Amino acid sequence: MNLFGRNSFNRHAQPSAAPVAHATPVANGTAVLPDPGLASLTGEWLIDPAHSRIGFSVRHAMVTTVRGAFTEYESRLYFDGRDPSRSRADLVLYTASVDTGVEQRDAHLVGRQFLDAGTYPRMTFTSTAVRLLGNDVYRMTGDLTIKDTTRLVDLELTYIGHVTDAFGDERVGFDGTTTINRADWGLTYDARLAQGGAMVSEKVRLQFDIAAIRAT
């Protein structure tokens, strides 16, 4: 779902005063209208780190998959239920917080062959466009910056639902994913197996399992 901040790190973004009637085209040319029931969710949201995961998975030695996550990050999300194209996201991930469950591997990932956390302590994502693809499915395009390289990526997002929890907080949930080539961002570790394959695949799947709370 396009839960994303109209103004980066602005806790008081204001929703549109009136509904927007236009639709968003999908790839086959069919127009898809926003669900009117989502209009009430218009506003700013913050990721709840206790119930969210911003992670990744990558093939290791061509036969297994290593999974990890970033445990420290900041977020500003704005969702416009009337006009999803006005939604926006800003994320800052702290590279030194990477956690794969193996201390030696984490030390390698924050080193110069991968994230180089000492030189580049943050990686960022800033959305540039949001498009409704179908019921509860969105595409968010944005600038992903790792080290000193910025490239556009597309996130496929699925809206999960909306509830008010036992503490009276409004919550929304969504899942997102994209696959990148790490070499495009200068993560060029290239150890090879005896059979000739890569020890660590260049393809990395980024995963966003997000619970967000309405900002007050």
C-alpha cells in the first residue's frame, strides 16, 4: 500500500481537502480506481520497529539462502487514500545495524567489501512515484542510495489491512519486495567457488514487512 510521506521527515503533513477523482492506469491499459474505503487512512504514519522487518535474502554458495535485516532505521510515511500517487516514503537505514545472526558474517558485511559502514553509515530510500496496479497492489519507484551510488528501484507493495489495536493506535500493514544487483551499488565482493560459481550471488532480494502506526 502507498503509505508514504508527502514531505520527508515532516510529522505534520496535511491530507488533501477534497477527494481526487482520477484513476491510475495499469500495464494492460485498464484504469484502476483507489478503494474509497482507504480515504480515511490519509495521513502520516511511522513504522513500528517492534512489529516490522526491513530485511534481505541472498543466495550463498549457490545452494543456500542467507537472510538478514537492518535493526536500526528511521521512517516517514505518508499515505493519500484519495490519490495514491501523492503518497510517499522516506527511509534511512543504519548500515552498522545489519544482523544475519552470525557475528563473523555481520562483521564482513559492514566492512569495506560490502557496506563499508565506517565510511557510509546510512543507506536511504526516497520515493519518487507511486502507482496503483490493482486491488491492494501498488508499485513504488524511488531512489535507493547505498555507499555513494543512487539508482532507481521499483518496490511491489501489497496492502495487508488496517486495525485499531488494544492501546487505541491505528495500524496498517503491508509487504513489499524488490530484487537488486548489489554490484550496481559498488558491493563488489567476488569470491568464487571451485566449480566457478559465485560464493555470494549478486542478486539480492530486499523485503519490507511493515506495520505502521498513525503519527499524532
